[in-house]
Amino acid sequence: MLDAIGWFFTQMWVALQSTLWAITHPSAWLDWSEPTAIVRFVYYGASVEFFFAVFNTVLLLTLIGLWRPGFMWGGVRTLEWIGNTVGRVAAWAGLIMVLQQIVIVFVQRIFAVSQISIGLGTAVTFDVSWWGEGLKLYNAMLVALCVSYTFIQGGHVRVDIFYASLSFRWKRIVDMIGAVIFMMPMMLLIWHYAWFFMWRHLILPAPSASDSFERLEMRARVLRWNVETTGFAPQGFSAYFLFKILLVMFAALVFLQAVAVIWRAISELRAGPESADRYLDRDTTGDTAEDLEHQIHSGAT
């Protein structure tokens, strides 16, 4: 037990040193003209050191927020703004998906052609099946990039049999426990495997989550970019690497939302029941009594 505790605090200290080194030596991991820098970025992007660097940052910001309540409220508003902004922009993928599907139906069933060309001057031409399979990307964008937005808007399905009957204080405690026990560990697990899953479809030799840094550094001498452009069908969608990038973005957005949930719960517990949903930016139509109440409450806070 003591060994585990010692290891934990040792890793925190090592991560602090690594973070300071990364900040003062950005070219060592951002100069992608150098293969070793790419390898270093790939390895440390899902390493123990990176986890403790994130842990140290969140812990430090939380401690500052406990000291300065306004700082924590600012963090809540910033993280929820990120989730809302990304979600609101990504939501337009739903409209694009519908319009593209309509075009595909017209082209196939009415004009009976097998290709669609788009462009001014130089046209970009793909088979209809390419555009059809591309609809999966828009669907993936809605799921991966709108998940935090939906959480903020209160749109996720919840089992409120017990939660609804809890007091204001216990609801915030349950929110914090849920974020720490369920949201964060799951997103860390997804990030760890999604990170290497993404890079395996971007570079060669393909990295693995089990590779040591020394092994990756040794293979950096033959490293080259190899962005995945092969579809499942001969004329099908050929940019499946974008799905891997979306998976990483999904994990990052939900992890940030978990931090926002914890900070909001702490802030509301400290400020009292009258602070419930303070600064919460939810979309409303303005037509219902509930919408009007929400607008009045938001304006008052």
C-alpha cells in the first residue's frame, strides 16, 4: 500500500517535471519535420506521464477554484462553452446528412448516373457509393461531437427513480461521484486505446499501446506518413481515418465535461440552492412556460 502511494506521488512529481520540459522545449514534440518528434508526441499522448500531467493540471485548477470561487465558476463557463460551441457547430452535420441523402436519391433514381461532381473550376468527382458511405461520417460527428452539448442541455436519458427524490446537496454529491467513478475512468480508457488506434492509421510503422518509447524511437528511422485512404468497397468512402480522430475528440470532450460537472457541483454546493443551473447556457424556443422560467432564472443569476 505504501509502495503504491509512493509511486503515485512520484509520478505526480515526474509529470510536473515533464510538463515544464515540454513547455520549454516545444520543438522536441511539435516539430513534425523530425520523425523523433512525431514518435515522442505519439508515445506521450497516451502515457502514464500524460495522465499525471492532466491530473496535476486539473488538481491545481481545482485548488485555485476552491480558493477563488469566481475562478471555478469561470472554469465551468469555459468548459461548458466549449461543449456547447462544438456541439452547436457539429449539429449542422445533421442537415448536411439529410441534404446529401436527398441528392443521392435524386441522382440514382431520377437522373440514373453513378457519379457526383462538386467544385468550381476543377471538379471533385466520386462514385455515388462514396457519397452514400460518407453519410456515416456525419452520423459519427453527431454522436462524438454533440455528446457534451447534449449533456449540458439535459438531453441524455436518465434513470431518475432515486436521483429525482434526492435533496439539492445530495444531487450535487451524486454528480461528482458519477463524474469521478464513471465518466473520467471510462474516457481515460477510451482515450488510451483510441489514441494509438488513430495513429496506426496515420503513420508507419504502426505504433501500439504496448510499445515502449525506446522501441518507437528505434523505429522512427523508417517512419513515414501513411494516412488511411482505403475504403471497405472499391468505390466506397475512403477517409475512415476521420472516424478514429472523432473517437479521440469524443473522449477529450466528455473528459472535459466531467471536469465541468465536478466544478459546477462544488460551486453550487458552496453557493447554495439559489445557484442551481447558474450560468447554464441551454437552448430554448421561448414558447413554453418552462422556457420562459429558464430565461427569467438565467437572467436573474
